[in-house]
Amino acid sequence: MATSFDVIVVGTGPAGLTVALYAARANLKVLALCDPEGSNLERVPRIANLFGFPDGVSGKKLLRLAERHATRFGATLKKEEVLRCRDCSMEKAGSLSRKKFPKAKFTVQTTRAMYGARALVIAAGMQIHSGGIKNEFAFFGKGIGVCVACDGPFYKKKKVMVVGNGNLAASEALELNTFTKEIVVNTHGLKSKIDPSWQRRLAQARIPIINQRVAAVHGSKWLDRVELTSGAQESYQGVFLALGTASAVDFARSLGLVMQGNAIATDPHGRTNIKGIWAAGDVTGAPRQIGKSVGDGVRTGIDLIESLRGGSYVDHREA
Ligand SMILES: Cc1cc2nc3c(=O)[nH]c(=O)nc-3n(C[C@H](O)[C@H](O)[C@H](O)COP(=O)(O)OP(=O)(O)OC[C@H]3O[C@@H](n4cnc5c(N)ncnc54)[C@H](O)[C@@H]3O)c2cc1C
């Protein structure tokens, strides 16, 4: 049987789950979908800068709590990868999806089923660009970092390599410089795309740029060595991957959403250029942080409730 929802949210990270919570509390029929990889937070052992958690919290625990919160108010969560989202107004009259979902504005095709929705929220996060380094994911949060703003303080006075060949690597290295002076930018066998102005800033900070492909990282509990493809092993306590954030929004491009760099452009309410589609969280750009994703989820949730139900948002539902 065809299943139709008021709102389909692509993503069950902090942004998607916040939208699902708000929409469900407003009695909208909500489906939130996630791929098998899940949120980046699944692999973060300790979050130390989150509002309300003075002793830190693991990403897994935070996500399980947020999932319970959203489902408690009626949101449906499914582990199904979204393959395509379609705007029904672009479909021919009499097409299969039009017949199946006569009232839907959008259809969402997952690996298992097709769903219809009146509104769509893209909260698919940003994929981390792998360096193809052996053991990199095993040391995630234990010496491998991807965000200096999140993890920089763990590397005070430690020897750190920033792997990347663009301006992102240079800016991450300069941000790290407040915590440690032992930093190397490694373009990882790739042609450097670091602009001269960023090169100058690195030189002023005495941060060298090297070009040696990293083969593997090693250590016991925490990363302590970097192995180069030459076979040489060097002592490091941290490696930041800064190879650029790959966009997780390819399917959004196919909807014709306007992008700004690798982020989906939105207005202050989280609306995209297509009526009925909102975007929230990391997909909308920096700062890529949990607090910002939750904030995006709130503004989007409220705006879509007002748009689907009419009137001004009031949360009068009992706990
Ligand atoms: C190692 C690491 C450490 C971090 N530490 C911190 C920290 O200490 N503090 C902090 O504030 N931030 C931290 N961050 C950043 C934080 O993880 C992100 O800002 C936050 O998770 C973004 O939330 P989001 O909901 O936008 O996206 P995500 O949490 O990435 O969630 C994206 C969701 O979209 C789903 N998805 C993607 N594509 C599809 C598809 N095709 N079909 C279905 N579902 C899909 C995924 O399964 C996932 O559910 C860290 C990130 C990393 C990688």
C-alpha cells in the first residue's frame, strides 16, 4: 500500500531529528529516513562542547536519546537510504508516482519503498572525505579528527599532521596553532591547491607544507604513529583530515536546489528555492556543529508547521 506523509525528513542526525520532533509534536505525520552509515555522530566517542552536557556525552547516546524523543511524539524513523526525491509537479499526469500519491507534492524513493510527502526536509549532513588511509576510521576520535573547532583542544602541545591539499587544510592548521606549535600540513601526494595568501599565512606561523602520501596510522588506544607510503614511520599524536567536505546532497541537486559552494542555500526560515523543500543542519553550511544543526531544525520545524497548518506556531501539547 502506498504510504503518504505530511513531512519526509532525509536524515536522522541532530537537524533531522529536531525537525521530526517539532513536526510530530504538532500532530503532523512525519517520516525520517537514514542511510546505513547514519550520522557522523555515531562515531564520535565524546562531545565536549554541547549545551547541557558538562561532563560530555557520546554521539551514540545523544542520537539514541533524540530518536526516542522524536518517536515518543509519533515520528516514524526508518533505516532506508534515499535514492531519489522527485517534485511531483515535474512528473507527467498519469505517471506511476502521480497515480500512487495523488495528493503528494514530492515522492521519495528509498532502497525499499516509495513514499509521498507534502513537504520535504533535506538534513542529510556532510560526508567526511576519506584520505584512503589504513585504520583512519578505527582511530576516529582517538587521534583522527575532522574538525579543529570540535576537537582542537584535545591536541594541546601535541604533534599533529593536517592532511589536505586545499585552503581548508591551511585554515584548519592555522586554527590548530592556538593549541600546538608542532603542526605539519601534508598534501598527501596531491597537487597543492592552497592559495598563495594561505601559503603566506602558514609560512608566517612556521607551519611547513610537505607532500608525502600517508599509507596508514597506528597506535594502541590512541594514534601514535603515521606510516608513509615510503614505509617510513613518524611519531604523531594527531591527524586531521581536511580533504574538503564531499557533498551528501547529490539527490538534492537533481531536485534543482540552489547551492552555495557545497551547501544548500536557504532563507532565514530554512526554506530552499523550491516551495515545500527545506534544508537544515550541516547541509546548509558552516558552522558544522550540533548546536547549529539543532537550531536549524527548530527554525525549519516551526516554519513548516506554520506553512502546512497555517497560523502561528504554538507548542501547547502536553508532555
Ligand atoms: C569526528 C567528529 C567529531 C565531531 N565533534 C563534534 C563536537 O564535539 N561538537 C559538535 O557540535 N559537533 C561535532 N561534530 C559535527 C557534528 O557531527 C555535525 O555538525 C552534526 O552531526 C550535523 O548534524 P546534521 O543533522 O546536519 O547531520 P548528520 O548528523 O551528519 O546526519 C546526517 C543524516 O543524514 C542521513 N543521510 C545522509 N544521506 C542520506 C541518504 N541518501 N538517505 C538517507 N539518509 C541519509 C545520515 O544517515 C544521517 O542520519 C563532529 C563531527 C565529526 C565527524
